[in-house]
Amino acid sequence: MLAASPLWAQPLGRLQLLAGDGHPGWRDGAAYQARFSDPFGLAVAADGSLWVSDGGDTNRIRRIAPDGRVGSVLGSGREGFRDGAPTEAQLHTPSGLAFDGQQQLLIADTGNQRIRRLERDGQLRTLAGDGQVGWRDGPAAQARFDGPMAVVADAQGRVYVADTYNHRIRVIEQGRVRTLAGAGQPGEADGVGERASFDHPLGLALDATAGLLYVADARNHAIRRIHLASAEVQTLAKSDPRDEEAMLRRPIALALDREGRLLVTTLARGRLLRCATPRGVCTDWEELSGPPEARLARPSGLAVDAQSRILVADAASYRVHRWVPGSVGGPMGPAQDRNLPDTQGRWPLDPQLRAHEVVGTIGEVRARRRSPAVDRHHLHAGLDVQADPGRLVRAIASAKVSSPLAAWSFGELGEGLSLGELAYIHMKVGRKAGNASLDPQRFVVRKDARGRADHLLVRRGTRFKAGEVLGTVNAMAHVHLELGPSAYARDPLQLGFAGFSDRQMPRIEALELLDETGRALRPNSQGLVPWDGRPLRVVVEAWDQVDGNLPRRRLGVQRLSWQLLNAAGQPLPGFEAPQLRQDYRSLPQDAEPTPIAFAPGSGIQVQGAQHTRMRYEISNRVRDGRALMERLEGHRLAPGRYRLRVLVQDAAGNSASASVDLLR
């Protein structure tokens, strides 16, 4: 096996916005005002225009002209199947795009289980597939696919297809479809043809000069390559599946730059990577996507234009970007003020319009108990609603599955489902307590060679209505709801749950001042804390409850501010209003924000403890998508008495304050 080394570099350059205002929808026009619903695949035409497959509710092919204007070129907008004239044709969740040697557009029409082609006479026609889910080689019109996600074509007219849910790579040639590689069952084996195996191949890139076809093998966290002359499959690069921070985790799209270097986007952590060595060998990688605060939400498509600019579709941000060396970055992620899902107050449990107990809120500190154990491991990204194992979990808003890997962690406590802007976690997705499927058409339980259920398939393009059953609560005994892509999570309490109320003030347990060594400063006999003006760390231990909580339940607070006053109680310059220091209406994108947000001693200190200690280090700033280490500075203050006032607020606006008197 050819494996990638752990050497990574980050060259100078950033992603610039090419089109999309960050709001989901359909709007043509100027680049920065245009709207996309699910920009998934990209292809560059000979005239320099960029073609975008726009799934979601749009179901169109869009074109970004060289002058930046966005227009719709194919599809009526109605989800369905129809060949014919561009404005009358119908698509169903189009995914990958490519131009063939005659500049005909190839479309992986995922929801229709077909490969379509926009031909030179301007008509859309079906190239292969009978529209039924399955696997069948043979005459193109009778062939069957299951979730075709990516297409590429060579100069001889052969079309290669990543047949994702069949775990195969297919070829369309001279009116027939055949399997190039893949055994049809998820697996990870090198070999020739059908003796090799893949696990959800999502992306393709063709190097015709070298006779190689690259495959983004998503659930194997690997890049594979196929020697076209022999159909031999080799593993080019792979990440450890146990490493949650691995660079190649869940690769989705591939492209080759003008020097023959491989480009990769990943579903996990929203990365854009480039192989530093060309032509079939990947020993070193460069991360092009920039710092964590500028990460992609869910990149899905890659292309390279004639000027060697790298183009990236970020489906969950509703934007298209280009990477330019030496540039500064542009807007990233979905618009923060985009419309919320239309939940009409529903909860994910029965009864949907009656209040349930909230047992966790966004921004709380969370520990990792598996080895190595870490008390301040991550920030809680959503809302937890208490429920006994086995209870039905229901959709709170109608939505369409857009991710090609919508269900994850089969059989584990962290099992979940991504549905539109929402994710539902800690449930048996689509299954009853005994693993029987609740709806075999939409929740496909697949088995390994021994007949054991080993993963669940929820196809891209599947629709669910509000109130429909999504699964059953697992042993975690609560439903975890996340709003927005993981890199840009928002507070689910914004959704407005029926019957939810919070009339309880937050509690402040302690307000501490620490020096740089972590030593606590103690008050003197007059109750004043001596301060020599050196930088201070300010730690507030606080928690909240909402109506209906058990007395032992401790939730996080949402906003923490401070204000520095003089001895007369008047605010100092710059502190006329309390300064917002930490804000958990959304989460920061930094790689490791938790040790910045929370001081030592936070988390669950004893296994089996009934509550989590939340010691917010508010001298550090956690807001506006960033987590920055800062201090309370006093070197410019004249000698005298001062008061530091701290204010904490919950999501309902209830507040509490505490203060400490200082002697400078």
C-alpha cells in the first residue's frame, strides 16, 4: 500500500468568494447576490464559464459567466425526470458534472439514478440508467445505478462513474455499462477489477496522460487509484480512521491542477488539500483551505480553470469559492442571518407541540472519557432533549437529504442523521430498538458478507416531512439537535420550541482573578484584591436552569460580559457598556477553542458526577467565530480603587452579575 506521510504544509493563499450570498434559495444575477440551494458539482467550460449543479429544492444546472453573473441554463426547477429542451427538462438532485471531449455536459443525476448529457443540439438526453435503484451492467438504457455521484470523461468518449451506494466504479462505453472496479459490498481491498473494494466512493479525477483514475473513497478515509489499462486498484493515501483530526478524513471531491497535482476536499473539517508531489505519488500534502476560522462548511465539488485557479463548491454554505495564491480571504460559511428551518415550534419527540426537558445547551464544556481522557475536550454543539431509550424521534421540519453520507456511526452511541440544516444525534437512525427498519425504502439497513447489519443508507435526495419518524432514542437517553453545519453551528433555542420557557436567573458560583501562573489573587482585610497592573485571567463559574429542569440539572449560560468601573461606580473609557466577552449563540471555528473558553477545573471532575462545572475564562474572547487568548490589562490605570463587574445572561435574556473590588 502507498501511504501518505504525516508531513503537512499550509502555503500562502486564501479562498475568495466567487458567487453566492450564503442564503439558501434560487436567484440568478450578480455573483454576490446570487443564491444557491445545494451547489454540489463543478465543471469548467471551454469559454471559461463555470457550471454548477444545484440540488436541494432548485434542481437546476447554473452557469457562472466569466463576468461573474449567475444564470440558470438547465432544468425547470421541478424535481423529477424529463429529457428534452433545457427549460423543460427535469432533474432530481444533480451531483457531479464534467464536460466530455465534445463539450457536452455530463450530469450525475443522483436522485434519478441516471447519467444525463446535455448534447450539442441543446437537448438533455439520458446517457445511461433506467431510473431504478440497483446494479446492472449491460446496455446503457437498461443499466442500473445506486447513487451516482461523480462523472469524468476521456478523449475517447468513455465516461467513468462513481456509483457510490453500489461501492463500484462504472464505465459507459459504446452504449454499454460495465463495472471497472469494486466488489459491490463496502470494504477496503486493493486488487484487480471486482476483487478490489471501496466504501462509498464519492469523487473522481482522471489523469489521461498517466492512465490513472483517482477515487475519493470516503468511508475508508482514503484516496485510491485505478490503472486503467489493467483495472488494478491501489491505495495511494489513507488516514487512520481512529484519528478524528486526520487530514484525509472522508474525502469527497477530487481534481488535478495544471501540474498534475491531486486536489482533495474533505467532508470532515471542511478541508481543501493539495498533493505536493505530481503524477501519481502523494507523500506530502498542503492544506490550502486556510485557518480553522475560515474553513469550508461542507465542500462538495472541485475544478481547475484555464488560469490554474482552484474552484470549490461549498454546498452547506450555499457559495462557490476560488483559491488564489497570495490572496486574502473573503466571506466564508453560510450567512448568519439566513432563515431558520420552519419548525412551527415542534420538538423531536411526542407530543411535538408540548414542552420536554432540556438537559444540554450549546457552548457547554464536554469531556472525552475514552483514552486519553480530557475534561475540556470540546464545546457542546447543540441542544439535548431528555428521552427514554426506544422513544420515537421525529423530524421537526420538512427537509431534503443533501449530504451523500447523511447517516453515520451505525450502532454507536453517537449515531445520527443530517437532514437539511438540522442534525439528529444519539438515536438508532430509521430503526426500532431491535434494528428492524422503520421504512425500508428510505432507511436501507445493509449487511456484511456474514449477514450482519453493519451500516445504514439514507440516500442523497431523500425527502422527509415534518413529523415523520427518523429513528428511536438510543442508550444516551436524549436527542441531540444541531442547527447548521458543524463548523458554523447556531443555537437551536432560536427555533422557538412550543411550551418552552425560562424564567430562572443564571447562577454565579464564583468570580476569580488569576495571575499568569494560575495563582488566585486573594482580597486583603478590607475586601480589596491587590493588583499591580500585570495581566489578569478572569474566571467566572456560572450555570443556568430552565423551567422544568430537575434541581440537579446545570446548563451553560449564553453570553458573558465585563465592565470596569472606578471607585465612584462610573464606567472607565471603553467600558461605558458591558463588553461582550463570550457569546455562544454560535460556536467558534478555531481548532481547539475549549481550553481557551474554559479554565482548568471545568468539566465532569469525577466519573458519575451529577453535573458539569463550567468555569468560563472570560478574559479570553470567544465570539464572532473566534477564540482568542486575552487578558485584563491594568498597566495604564492610575493607582486607586476599581471594581470589575461581570454579567452573565441565558438565551432568554435572564441575567445575573457579580463584582470584585480591586486596589491598584
